[in-house]
Amino acid sequence: MHPPARKDYVSVTFGEQSGGKYNNGKQWRRQSCWRKWKQLSRLQRSIVLFSLVLLLLFGMSSYPTLQYQMCMAETELGGAAGLPVPPRVLPEPGKVQPDTPERPEGPELPSPGLKKGPHRRGPPVLQGRQQKRWNTWRGAVLVVEGRPSDGTKAGDNKEDSPGQPPEMSPKEIEALRLEAVRDSFRHAWRGYKEFAWGHDELRPISKSYGEWFGLGLTLIDALDTMWILGLRDEFAEARAWVNSELSFNKNVDVNLFETTIRILGGLLSTYHLSGDQMFLEKAKDIGSRLMPAFKTPSKIPYSDVNIGKGTAHPPRWTSDSTVAEVTTIQLEFRELSRLTQDPQYQDAVGEVARQVHQLEGKQDGLVPMFINTNSGQFTHQGVFTLGARADSYYEYLLKQWIQGGKKETQFLEDYLQAIEGVKKNLLQKSSPSGLSFVGELSHGQFSPKMDHLVCFLPGTLALGAHHGLPDDHMELARKLMETCYQMYAQMETGLSPEIVHFNTYEGSIRDVEVKPADRHNLLRPETVESLFYMYRFTKDTKYRDWGWEILQSFNKYTKVPTGGYTSISNVRDPNYPSPRDKMESFFLGETLKYMFLLFSDDPELVDLDRVVFNTEAHPLPIWPPAPQEGN
Ligand code: DMJ
């Protein structure tokens, strides 16, 4: 009735094989494999399957890296795929970068006369491998139209013939560096536009995108940067997207803090810079959608809000919020109230600040890292840091005082007390070079650990000193700035890791240690931010030179030829810094903006007596005195 397919198959095939004929047909091979598989014991089969799964997982995890290498190979070989290439991250030093067509026509610019190498100011050699780093770095001169920017010919060995670079006027140096930042921005933007337009973050190696909130985070974070850099065409395109595509009426959970500092802050500052009402309307929309976060038993906000449903909740595993997160939304909500004449925003964040001001559990003005949304009390007490989870609490104490016209004295008092607390509890010197650093305290135990995030502090201290706070704040700022710079300069790539540990024991060989898990660089802004403030207030050009070095290191180790920049996993390996395939929105929102402002000598561009930057580098106005106060 029905042919016993399996039997026919077996009989025909085996008959031929047993008859001595050689059969290498596809069907035979398949069937033979199947027989062998059936003959295996259960254990053997499990081992084979397990190995296959392992192989698959390994293949998947190395996919972005492979793609990256192929992308590099294509670039280096002019598209000749298939040839073996070493796993370089960027084209050889001295080669024209693939984005050179974007460079404006014009005279070839000689080097700004940077002094490079260990003869630079600063402490003596801190890492055994520093010499190697400098040798590597020397090759990384910027190339314009096929010629390095220091006036040597491409390929010249500067070790053999150091030469004297032609002198440049300060104006020429400024122009060169500003254009270099614009180039970097354009390059990053090109990748975002091509592969991630309207999405949250560019994944430059896989030429795709990542979503966090699904709100075009990078585009919004970058709006005021484009305005400040004078990139009007790019700005116009982005504005059109915000106007016609951006909708906050979405069933999506967003983080209150991140959305406030990046999106609300970005829209408000862009409104102020451009005068375009559309940005204010969008700011009002997102601001009001974030308000459900404050409906908690204590009025300390939840971390997450669903901006479509109007509901809010803490993370799944706790009812705590992070102290930095609930105390770093004030500048933005206060400004929203001022602009809309609707006090609800300012009232909500003011209540949080009022409660934190009077809470028990601080040590010399230093705050713990967590706060409970039910009780309104600090939790996990006894641990103090100026890094992750507490950092911008201190920043916003000072900045709220400045924003409000220096009248809200409780912010100033808390800030001054906290800086004394830092000096007393967290400030130490490294060995052997005596770098001042800010460590952490855990139940009375000091840890010499410092996050890169702490490098906001020199800039904030300098800003306070500019606004009349004690001179010793500026002294501390100078010392910490040096340390933050060394966190870059002492690494083989010239880029800082996420976290360092300082040696404090006399007789240590080096000052800085980096644990394997801490070797990543996420293109963070804090050091460049502080360099900007330090240069503004001291006019010491070494801060600009340090920023210039850092920009070149970003270009050398994180720039992806097909567009965009990537976070890396290993700042200690200049041969393969392990790209992570992600460009954080703050690279455009903050890092490149502060870099540009560092190099610009136009005090009008951002006047620090009239604006205050939010923690995501979005400038907001310092409130003018009310009319009756002015009289
Ligand atoms: C940014 O989102 C902000 O600067 C924030 O205050 C800290 N983290 C990132 C940048 O590192």
C-alpha cells in the first residue's frame, strides 16, 4: 500500500555497498554518518553535541571582532577581501585616513608644535612600558593630504631625524584643532547616519544599531554639539527628524536619570541655543511623561518610568534608587519649571534635594550610594565614593547653587562640607610619584580605587573656584587634573581605563595598576571636560596639549574606518585594544563638545558666567535675577 521508505532506503544502499561497489554519493555519506551517530553511546553523543554548542557560541561571540577585522582589512587593502591581514585596529600610522575626503580643501597645516614624549611635564615614568608607548604614539601624527601635520613627510622616522616643526601662530593652532574635532564629529555622525539613524546608539563595527529606550538618544544628545561646532547642515537634518519622527508616546520603560540628562537636557539646551520653539515643546512633552516617577511613598523617585503608560517602578531586584540618579535631575526640571511657569517640576526635584540635605548617614558631607524609595532613607550605608552612583550628587550641589544665582545657600554649604569630606577621608597620594587621587571608603577601610568618572572633579572644583570658592579648591583641581591626565598618558594606547588602583606603599615601582576587568574605555568625557574648565580658568596651554593627545589616541585606537568610534576593552594593548562595537551617545554629546570648547578661544561660544552645563554637557542658562532683585 505504502512503500516502506526507510526499508527501501536501507536495503538499496546497503546492498550496493556490501556488493563491494564504492559509493561516495551524498546520500550514502549522510546515511553512513547517521549510522555512526546511532552507534555512539549516550555519553559520546552528549560530548559531541556539547562541543558543537561550544563551537557555535565561540563563533557567535567572535563575530563582531571578525567583522571588524574584515572591515579593517577591506580598508587597508582597498577592498581586496580574502587576503590574510594582521588584526590591526586602525590603518598604519602615516596612511591617509579614509575620511580625508571630508577634510576641507586648504593649505596643509604643520603641527601645532606639540612637544611629545617623556620629556613632557609631569611625574617621571610610572609604567615600565612607557617608552614603548611613546614610540608607538610618535607614529600617530595626524595626516592631512598625505602629509603628517607636524611638517615631516609621511614615513619620516622622527626618532632618527627629529627635526624642528615649523612654528604656528596660536590662531593657526586653534583653527587646526577645531577642524580636527569637527572632522571627528563628522566621522562619528557619518556612521550614525548611515547605520543607526533615529536609533539610540551606533554599533560601528557590525554597522548596525542598539536600542536602549528607542528614542534616538545619540541624535538628541548631539543636537547642541552640532550647533556649537557650527555644523548647520547636520543640525538641520537632525532637527527635521526630531520634528517629524520623534514621538514620546511609546510604551517603553526609560531610566529617569538618563532620559533627563540626555533627552530633556539636550532638548532644553538646544532650545536655548537655537531659539526654536519646537525643541521646547518636545522638552515639555518628555518632562511631563517622566513625572510619574515621583509618585512613591517617600517622593524619592523610582528609577524607571513607562512614558507611554504613565507608570513607574524601581528595578526588579530592589526598591532602592541610586543617590546620584535622584540628585542629578534638578538642573533640568528646575529649568523646565522656569520656562513653562509650571512649578510641579521644580517642586518634585526640590523635595528630593530637601530630603537628601537632611538625611542621616552622611560622613563629613559624603553620601552613601543608595536611597530607598519607600522609606526615603539611605541604604547600604558606610560606603563612600566620588565615582559611580554618587559622582554627580556633588556636581549638582555646586551647579544648582550657580544656576539659581548663588542664593540657595544649603547647596553651597553641602558642597563645601563634602569637599572637606573628600580631603579628610578620600584623598591620598600615590607612590612613587606622589599623584593625588580620590579613593573610596568602605566601613572605615580606605581603598585606592578611582573610577574614570571621578575625573569630573577637577573641572567642578575649578568652576567653584571661578565662582568665588576657596583657592585651595583650585589647587586640588590642578593636582587631580594631573592625575587624570596620567591615567591616559601612562596607558599603552594613551587612553584611560574605566578604573585604576593606585599604589600607596612606599617603594612601589609604579603608581597605577589596572585590573584586567577594568581595562575598558567607553569614550567617556570626564577628563576632557575638566581640561576644558582648567584651560578656561588658567589659560595654561598644557591642558590643551593634553586634550590634543587624547583626541589623537581616540583617533588611533577607537575610530572605525567605515564611520563612527567604538568603545574598546583593553587600553593596555595597542596592537589589539579589542573593539566593543558601541559608540555611546555621550561621545557626541559630551566628549567631542568639551574637546571643541577646550580648543576654542572664543569666550562668547559658551560663557561660564551665563551658563551652567548639566552633567551631560548640555548648557543651561544661569537664572537672571528677578526684576525687583536687580533694583
Ligand atoms: C554621562 O552620561 C554623564 O556625564 C554622567 O554624569 C556620567 N556618565 C556619563 C559619561 O561618562
